[in-house]
Amino acid sequence: MAELATESKQPGQPLMPAAMLDELERRRAGLARHMARAVVTLVRWDDSTGRPPRREAIARACAAGLDLFLATAREARPATQRELREVAQLGILQARGSQSVEPVLAAYRIAARVAWDAIMRAWRDHPQATPEAMVITANYVFSALDQVAAEVTRTYLQAREQHLARGTRARTRLFHGLVSDTFDSELALQKQALALNLPIAGGYVAVVCKVDRGADALPEVAGQLDLPPRALAHTTDPVTLVVLWPADSAAAAGPAAEVVGQLQEALDVRLGGAGRSRVRGGVGSFHGGLRGVSRSYLEALQAVEAGRKVRPEELALHHDEVAPYLVLAQNPLTIERYVDHVLGPLLADERGHDVLLQTLEAYLARASVKEAAADLHLHRHTVLYRLGKIKELLGSDLDAPATRHRLQLALDLRRLL
């Protein structure tokens, strides 16, 4: 250490008066106790900043700080990195376990202030206590404080980043365990969540949200959603947000679909206007217990995919709404036969089947020639002509409820092909 100090000495840097340093060294033990007492008394610790260090550890840190000050002042040199680490060790250890570094830094500020006040009292009437000597002393005291604070803050930030990274990975494992049903038991999962300070519910409904644009903003916007207590949210990929909505019954899961609307509104605000991003959502059914979460998640995924094809205009669809299509989609040959049976003559009209299908969809959706014409931006006589052509090809009464249902189902299933 002596060799290192000699090497780091800066020629030309002013030295503190030796008598002053001798006086401070003589008072070292009492001054360290005084500094520690002030820190214990004045620094406010609470649950959000972690458990405070023990009084003995604070006293050792204050004594180490005085030793560093005396060593560097006698040799007119800056503190080495090793010396700073030794003095800052108390703050570093405390910062690693805290949610806030401010109480730690406050402790060092209070200790430095007590030391400075003690120096002033000790040297008030001393013949060598010139203004120049006081300035040199102040520079050493507060420069050392800045160096220690910087070391504590730097290490604190590194530790927090590591802690958050570990916490994020652990939360991700917990989330994937839920949606994939790979946990050993519900009790084990509850213990895992407790270790993360992440209380979870006894059951969930899954909501899967897909965005077509604005993926860069998805993680930020997801953190702004107004979710109930114990809800879990995770971006499984750049364009997908999965929300697990806490529920203990199917009725309690009703508001879960509101998440999709929240996300759409938040993205509109974030991206500067409606229409810049499109959100589609799927909601799974409620299945009791944590073992039921994976099933709800798979249903939500299916609802998103089926809704994209069958109801592209809808913001969110529940799995139960698209269940008939999902059942039929398991047998594409059956779908093809049904679509051909219902719409075959219309699809065979190669020259006009696109515009006729478009007109039929608009009419079935609106049940009004006037509204269908408005949607298609056509004159109502044009729509009437096309509907007449459709009736002729299909040989069906488009106003009969059974016919309308059969045609709508065929149009929806055609999108799944």
C-alpha cells in the first residue's frame, strides 16, 4: 500500500498541516463513534429501502473513512480503487440488498458532515488553522465523499441490473411454467412465486394479444395497462402480449377481454394516432386451478388465429365464439365439401364471383340493402342487381333465416381453408 501511495502521489498538490492531521488522528476513535451515532439517528430506513446495517458495521465504515482521509491527506494523493472499495463496502453491501440507494448515500453525507464539523471545532483556535488550510481540508473531505458515493452508486447499479436480470428470468420461468403446465405441483409453484415476491391467484384466464405494428412499443405499453392485483403479463415474442387474468369462476373472467381494448388505446396514444397499430385478441375459457391455465392459454391462441381469419374486424374473440370453426377446421376436407355445397354455383362464376362474394358478405352483415351499399360505396341499385344474380345462382331466398345462417357459416369456413 505504501508503494502504491508513493506511486500515486501527485507532485505540487498542497499538503494539509501535519499538526492538523495529528490532532485528527488522536481524536479518530471518538470521532468515528460520533459519526456512526449521527448516521444511526438521522438516516431513515423503511421497508422500501431494505433492512438497515448494524451499528457496529456503521462504526467500522466511519473509522475506515477517517483512515482513508488521513492516509491520503498525509501523502497528498488520491485514494486508490482498493481503498475506495474498502471504505464503500458497507454501502455496497447495503445497496445490493436495497430497493433504493438514497439512504446509503445519505449515511455517507451525514458522516462526512459530522467529520467536517468536528474538524472545524478542533481547529477553531489553532494557530495553523488558516483559511488556506481549511480549504485544503474541505477539498479532501468532500472529494473523498464524492469518490465513495460514486463507488457505491456504480456498484449499486451493477447489482440492481444483475438482480433485475435474475428476477426477470425467474419470472419468465414461472410464467412459462404456468402456460405450459410444466410445474411439479401448485404448491411448488406458489412457493416459487413467493420467493419472487410475486403473489399469484388460484386460477387464471388467458388473454393473447397480437399486434401488427408498433412492436417496439409493446413492452413499454404493456407496463402501463391497468390490471387487477395478481394479474401476470408477459411479452412472449416481439408482437405478442399474454395476460393472465385472475379468476375463480367463469363469471369472474368476464372483464378479461377489456385488456385488448386497453392495449389498443395505449398503442394509439404511444404511436400518435388511431390506425397506426392493430391489436387482435383471443380469450380462453376459465378452467379451475393453476393446472387449467395452460388449457386457457391454448384456447386463447386458437381464438386469435381463428378470429384473424373468420372475424378480422373484431378486436377480441372468446374461444367459445370460434369453437365451432375450430372443430370443423380439424377436417379440411369436410370444410371444402360444405363450402362447395353451399357456395359452389357462386364460386363457379369465374368472372364475377369476387364481387358477388363481397356483396353477399356485406348484405349478410348488415341485413339491409341501403347499409350494404354504403359499406361497399355503391349505388343501392347496383347492390340489388348483384343480390338478384346471387339468388339466381344459388337458388335460395337470402332473407330466410336458415339460408342466411348457412351462407354465413360457409363464408366463414372458406376463410379457414
